[in-house]
Amino acid sequence: MSAHDQISRSGKPAVVAHRGASGETAEHTLAAYELALEQGADGLECDVRLTSDHQLVCIHDRTIDRTSDGTGVVSEMSLAELKEHDFGSWHTDGRSASVLTLRELLTLTLDWHRPVRLFIETKHPVRFGSLVEQRLLEELQEFGVATPPSADHSRAVVISFSSAGVWRIRRHAPMLPTILLGDTARLLGGSAATAVGATGIGPSVESLRLYPDLVDRAAAAGRVTYCWTVDEQVDVQLCADLGVRWVATNHPARVRDWLVTV
Ligand code: G3P
Ligand code: CA
């Protein structure tokens, strides 16, 4: 059995809710993740950033301007300051929501009644030296998921466009699975993923359409493929045909339905 296989339905890609069920409700909110879990997602994806008081929060952008009722740079705001803003009501479903911390998302994931895997994406970690990885590993240790017996049994996967970020995780927590996200050339060559010891590669679906042999090349090197962001039925079929292990989507319910017939 290859890495990452424990929490997936056999023979088909497992479904990862990208920023939660973000096609239906405000991304990175507790409601978006709860909805994804209720819809049967096998995994959850989140982006994490550091606040000025070194807390990890689930926010995609450098600023809170797009996804809240406020403005400001995440890394220049404390968690208390972020909590003063509404991160849900910008969305058409209109529900207000507090900023989500990684701790809160870990609690939801690990307390869910069936096993679910959390894909944690470190955003631009090199800006902070090794502080993002240090804080991330501290929180994973706190929740007892930093040292799984094997990658297959891990409830957390660290993903990043930063090869330095992936390398630091592998160095300090070698049993944690990691995925190097990246552009096609880097992933096709495989040298970056090999150099940092990533257990998987993460091409965009646009890259995969152009270079479907990425999946076989990764498999030949013992790596699984995680593809993002897979919201079209034709791409779900492509991923299933190629043997992609994880598909990250904004529409987990829809993708699960499509996977029934592939
Ligand atoms: O899951 C990987 C994917 O989320 C990377 O792109 O910009 O949505 O974080 P982005
Ligand atoms: Ca992401």
C-alpha cells in the first residue's frame, strides 16, 4: 500500500475539500469545513498563516481584505484583532463567522466520527525563517499527530509550494507525509521533490491536463499525486483514469457523486 492510502476509497481518488466546501459557503470557516465533512469529504485542505502573536490561522490571502469585513495584513495583526472581524458575511450565503484557527480545525477534524485527513498548506513560510514550521509542529504535537507510526496512518499532511518549507518538516518530523506543490517543470523533473523528500507531488489540474504522465512519473519514484483544484467532471474522470490519489475540490458533494460512475 502506498503512502496516504489509509483514508481513501479503494481504487478511486479520495476527495479533499479545498478551503472546506468553499464552492457553497465562505472559505476557511468552520461552517465550510463542517459542511464538507457532512458531505462525506475524505480530507480537508486549509492554508495557514502566522499572526503577529505567532498563532496559526486559516486564511489564504496575505491580507484579510477579500474574505472579511476588515482590512489589514494577517502577519501584522494579532489573533485578538482578527477576531474582531467577520469572515463569513462577505459570502452570498450571508452567515457571519469568526476567523478559524488551525487548533479549531484540528479539533474538528480529529473529533469527527470517521477518520479524515487534514492537508495543511503553509503559505510563504520562508518570510518567517522556520517559525511557521516550528509553530505548526508544536500544534501537531499538542494534538498527538506529529509523529504518526507511518505516512499511511497520518491524520495530517503538510503541503507547500515552498521546497524549503517541505524540507524543514521532513527534517523535524520525518514520518509526516508532505506534498510539494509546484509548477509543471519542477514536478516533471522530480528533482525538487526528491531533494526535499516529499512523499507526494501536487500539480494543478491545468498542469495535469497538459502533462498527464506526471502521475506515472511520481508513482515510479514512490510518490502519490494530489491534484488541485478539480471542479469539473471531465477532470475528475481524468484524475481517476490516471490514478491520482487525492483530488482537492471546492465542491466535494458534486465530486463524490461523479466518482460513483468513474
Ligand atoms: O491545495 C493546493 C492549492 O490550494 C494551492 O493553491 O492558491 O488555492 O492555495 P491555492
Ligand atoms: Ca491552498
